[in-house]
Amino acid sequence: DAGVTQSPTHLIKTRGQQVTLRCSPKSGHDTVSWYQQALGQGPQFIFQYYEEEERQRGNFPDRFSGHQFPNYSSELNVNALLLGDSALYLCASSLFLQPNYGYTFGSGTRLTVV
Amino acid sequence: GQQLNQSPQSMFIQEGEDVSMNCTSSSIFNTWLWYKQDPGEGPVLLIALYKAGELTSNGRLTAQFGITRKDSFLNISASIPSDVGIYFCAGRSSNTGKLIFGQGTTLQVKP
């Protein structure tokens, strides 16, 4: 039973470029949430997707956008990259109607903006 | 962004010692979660708490949901070298899927 898988594991981009990160949720989960974790900090909530719609959003600019596909997988897109966007991006999957069943995190994508 | 107040920030202890860390918030939560994160990995759930006053154990780990619903603590008994890592608390309010995390407690265990 595969857990949450994220790709790529590492990525280096230049300031001003755009990036797409991908996430496949744990089998049986229907909801995907994205978090940004800066070095030495706890994860910060970016947004959550369920039924292919953004259900909740954290305090992130519109440069951060996402998408969820019919198979529940998700993408995180970041436009006009800034140096401050360098971070570990984590994907967490869960069941929308049973949040107390827990959130399973992937290993993350390490994004470096130069 | 919003974060919980987690303390201590770091701990360096001898193998076999007990460890205690806590988390406080200015907001009420309906769920408290404790995660461990190893280098290069995502957070892994250790204990979940769903009711004020609840005390839950998972092996050598024990966590409690504060009665004010604004705090939680995690205890690790008889620490071993594999306990090394970063421990995060996280809170969730009702009707939201958003987790609010603490800044983490870095634990180092000396054999």
C-alpha cells in the first residue's frame, strides 16, 4: 500500500521561473493539502484540494496555485519564483469527511531558487 | 504565518533519560497531533488527541490534550538513539482541514 508520493525530490530553479510539483495521495484518500516548510521552521499550510476544488487557502500569494485531478492526485504551481520560495514542499493526504483519520505526509520536494 | 509556541527549541540528553516538550496556542483546537520528522523525510504521525483532557500513549510516548484546549505536551520515556529527530506539534480547529504547526523541538540523544 503506497503512501504519499511526491515528485521530483529535488529541484533547482532560477528566480522568475515557474515550477510544478506533483503529489499522489495515499490509496483511499481523497483530499490533498500542500505545505511549505522553510529551513528550521514548521510546515505552513498553503491550500487544500477536494473534489478538484480548492477548499481552503493559507496566507500565500496568488503566485501559488494548484490543481487536483479526477484520480485525486494534485499539482502545486508557483509562478515568478523568488529566492524566498526556497523550501521543502510537503504534500499531505487525508479523507475530507473524516479528518480525524489523520493526515499522511509525503517526503517532500526540496526546491532551491537561485 | 501562524504558528504554535513549542518549547524547548532543542534538547540534548543522555540515553535513558525522559524527555518532555510542550506546545501552547492562543486559539482553541479540537485536535492536537504530534509528529516526528527525520532529515530528508516528511513528518510522521506519532500520537493524535481528539478530546480535552485526553491522555494517550504510544509505546514510550505519552501525550495529553490540555483541558483549556490551548495546549498539549509530549513525553518520551527512557530515550534511545533512534529518538533523535525533530518533533512537531500541530493543532486543528473544527470545520477546517488546516493544520497549524509549532516551530519544532530538535532532540539529540547521546549514547
